Amino acid sequence: MAARAFDDRRAPELDLIDVCVHCGFCLPTCPTYDLWAEEMDSPRGRIVLMSTALEEGSELTPELVTHWDRCLGCMACVTACPSGVQYDKLIEDTRQQVERNYRRPLAERLWRRGLFALFPHPGRLRALMPAMALQRALRLGPLLGRSRLAARFPRLRTLLRLAPDTPLRSALARLPERTPARGERRGRVAFLRGCVQRVFFGEVNRATVRVLAAEGYEVHAPRKPRCCGALQLHTGFDDQARALARETITRFEDFDAVVVNAAGCGSAMKDYDHLFRDDDAWRERAGAFSARVRDVTELLAEDAPVAPRRPVELTAAYHDPCHLAHAQGVREQPRELLRQIPGLELREPDGWELCCGSAGVYNLLEPEAAAELGRRKAERLLATGARAVIAANPGCVLQIAAHAEELGEPLTLYHPMELLDASLGGGALHNGSGSG
């Protein structure tokens, strides 16, 4: 066979590509097509480029890579597609081909390696927290954000802007490795602490465990795995993703369910069967594992509640994280749980299906596009009249909070489990996991 842009190792499958009939239903839901109205920056355009890269004699050019890099991987097209195109699998397979077969410029390689040397490592994130607290105290973020350095390096500005205001004591607080069920036990579940989630949003994890225990689940939350591999999987770092996935499967496969409270992590773990489709040693285990993964709202909505709800007087807009609503198809379950809370009023923003621009580390790789999407999302949420937002993904929380603050109208952000925890008597509702 003549040389082609893609190699034979888990290349995008022609059978999946051929499902696309180029009808255009995906176009209004694609954030980058909405930004630029460029065909090659739409799902069907990118699929055409994938098909081209499979042809003999094709080359992996910078132009091809740019159009795939611009994709957020939000999977809104999966929800919109009437033909059932599995774009999620196609873009993941394409990205690992790019990272393996395309040599990026040195600065780009170093930036990407730096991100993955930091974010999937909770210990390293915690080590940076004193420096982050210092820059907030001295207000270095806004100062550096307006500097010539930030103008030349917009990714640096984005990184400074997104730094969360998380107390160090919260990041260091311990989560019990085993929490017994209250009352009659419904099941024995494993809970993924996550990497970014456990450091920046530890209170969300603690609230999640309290809610699960109150609803009759025995919760096991081991310190390892440190990361499920979601960031790597969604960005094309295939070998790293597979290594972390193997550890996650090994530690969690003996439980009734594997519970996750971060949308990106849940999406990746449910996709392990595709990740290991060509691995005889892991394919069956990965498939069985993925079948047991549940978003926490998904699990809790499967059975009637047993713990009584108390009123939480709050008006909040609900934000659909892309990797929950589109990639996992979990939309009604969080709303169902939230409607069980007396006193809580939910408001729905326009354009719910369009991504906020976080998309894993997309806002640190494509800052200009991400900033415009973040501004639009914040404006739509503010237009509901609510000044609190409910979102079940750490990246969305950081993105929305930062852009609302830049608009001069800070929002307070809550994870659904924080509100359920307050309703179940876990404590007074605090200022939120992502206050602006």
C-alpha cells in the first residue's frame, strides 16, 4: 500500500465515515461553524478531511491538522445527527493519528507536554496552589493579563484568568476511602475522585459522597487512580490515555457501579470499550467496565429517593456540559433530581447545545475561539436573570465564572451535588464551587 496521512493503528473507520450523508443538520449546533461559517470547520467538513487522510498518497498537512485542532469535541453534532454518525469516535481516532504522525512546532509541543505534565497530576496541582494564592492576593492575574507578555501569549492570559479561588485547606482535605451507606444499603459503588476535580473542587467530591451515602450507597473512593485519562484521550495522547484507563479499570472493576461527577471523565470512561477495541487482552474487561460507569445524577435518578429533601431557596440557570448532555446523553436526569429540591427554581438559557469553550484543555490550546464562546455562554446564562448557575463539569465552571466576571456580572456556580447535599442536610449552602 502506498503511504498515506494516517497509519493503520486505530485509524478512523471508513464504515463510520460513510454513515455521514452530509445533510447539514450538524451545522447550527457546531460552535466553530457558528463562529466562522467555514465548511471545513464543521463536523461534516472534518469528516471529509478524515476520508481524504485515509486515501493513498495523502499527506498530513498543517491545514488538515488546523481544522481538526479547532474542533472542541463537544459532540453537539452527535445529538443533532439524524443518521447516527459517531463523530465522537471519529475525532478521537483522528487526534491520536495526528499526535503520532504529525510533528508540531517546538513551542506547541512543549506547551502541550507542559499541560499534561501538570493537570492530570493532583500532587503537582496542589504544589502550585500557594503561588496561585499569592498571585490572587497581589492581583497579579489582571495585571499580567493586560501586559505585553499576555498579549503575545494569549494562552498565558487564559491560564491566569482561569486560576480558581480554591482555599488550600479544601484542596488538602481528606476524602474517606470508604463511606458506609445510611440506612438500607442499595449498592456498593466506586467513586472517581478525578485529578482537577479533587484539587480545585474537593468540596464537590465530599458533597457527592455524602449524597450517595444518604441515598443508601456504600462508597469507595480510593486515592488512586489519580486520573482516568479523559484529557489525554480527548486530545490525542493515546498511549497515556490507555495506561491510565488500564489502572482505572483494574482498581474499579469489582463494584456494582463506577460513579463519576465530572462530565468529561464520565464520557471518557464510557468510551474505554472503543479505546481498547483492538486489544485482545483488555477489550472484554474495558467493555464490561464501561457498561458499569454512571454519572452520579444518572445513578441517583434510576431509583426513587429515600432521603427527605429540605428547601433550598435559590434561582439558578442550568448549564448542560457537552460531555454530559451530548457525549453521554444525560440531560433529563440532573433536572429531575434538582426539581426534587423544594424552593429551587431552574431557568433554561437559550443556545444550551452550544459549548462554553472549555472542552477539556481547548481553552488553553485555542484561546481566541474559546474566549468568544465563553463570552457568548456567559451572556446567555446572565440573560436568564439568574445569578447562580448549576454545572456538572469542572472545566465549564472555571470557564463560565471567568467570563461572567470579565463581563462585570459575576456568577456563582454550583455542582448539582452541592445543592442536593444542602437539601439533604449536609450543611448550609456556601458560596459555590466556582464563585465569580
